[in-house]
Amino acid sequence: MAEQADAADLKSAGVILVGSSPTPGISLGIKMAWLIVVLGYFIGSIPTAHIAGRILKRVDIRRIGDGNMGAANAFRQLGAKVGVAVGIIDAAKGAAAVLIAQAASLPLLVVLSTGVAAVIGHNWPVFLGFRGGRGESTTIGVLLALLTQPMLIIAGPAIAAHFILRDTTKAAAFIFVPLPLVCWWLGVSGALIAYSIGLPCLVGFTHFLRTRWAVNTSRTRGA
């Protein structure tokens, strides 16, 4: 009887015993975590620039400009107002994915994974053959939801850099480069500081792939 009572106490504390199956609560929590991460991917996959191009100009944003399905190309090809609106909505996608995960009271690891999934969804959207944007705006939205105070501190210089340089990629550097330092200065946890470094690296990696693809395409056409 004592052994059965001890086993019951361990299970009630959330310990999975050898030879026993996970409790229904743990199984449901795992399923919920996966569901939220997948939902984050689909939210990120919403092709904002593509929809704007089709509705407003009847063009495929992937076939004009640099072929990138993001706010920067929309700004240049569809107009300033459309580009800004696309950027805001793309950022909202990333923020929404994180806020949904937080509202579900999921562990930090799941929340961070949901943010990554949203950026991956934007960069490789299932709705458009896995060819999307670079993820700058969506990444900004994710980081704004997770690191609101550091992002607001950096916002002023970044906005000024955008108006001066007229280059979204260079202006984004004014956010992504100093962000880990600002987080450290404010006493943010090490996990979030690492995240503030890693997620922009995904943007840089995607930018590298897009640039390499464009160069190879130009060479093929030239040949």
C-alpha cells in the first residue's frame, strides 16, 4: 500500500515512472505545443505582399523588382503606402504568433519555437511553393512581442536610419546588431539574448540564399 501511495504521489507531481504511460495532461500539453508551433508557421505563411500585388496592381510581386516577397520589394514596386502596410502586417504576423503562444501559457521554449516557425513560414510559405521573403519584418514583430522594451529603445535610431538610407536591409541592421547589447544592459535573460542573436541570423541566412539564387538566375539568363 505504501508503494502504491508513493507511486501515486510521484505521478501527481508530474513524474513519469518507468513502464508507465504519460498522463493525459502531459500528452495534451505536448499536442497543444505542436499545434501552436504549426499555427505559428501558417500565420507566417500568409503572403501579404503577394496578396497586395494581386489585388492592387494585378501583378505577381515575385516576378518584379528583386523577386522578393517582402515589404522592401513591395515598397519599391507597389508604392510607399503599400510597402509600409505590408511591413506592418508582416510584423503583426510574427507578434501574433508569439502572443498566441504566450496566451496559451506554454513554456518559453515553445513560445520561442513559435516565433521561429512564423519567420520560417514567411520565408518559405506553404501557400506559394515555399518561396517567400527574407523575414525582416516578421522577425521584428516576433522580437517586439518578446523584447518590447529593448526594441522600443532601438526603434528611434532604426527609423531614422531607414529614412536616411532608404534601404530596409541596412536599416534593419540598426535593430539587429545593437539589440543583444541593449538586452544585456537591461538584464534580459541569457536565453532571450541568444534568441535575439539567432533569429536575425536566420534573416541573414535567407538573404544570402535569395541573393545567391538571383545571381545564379542572372548568369543563366546571360548565358
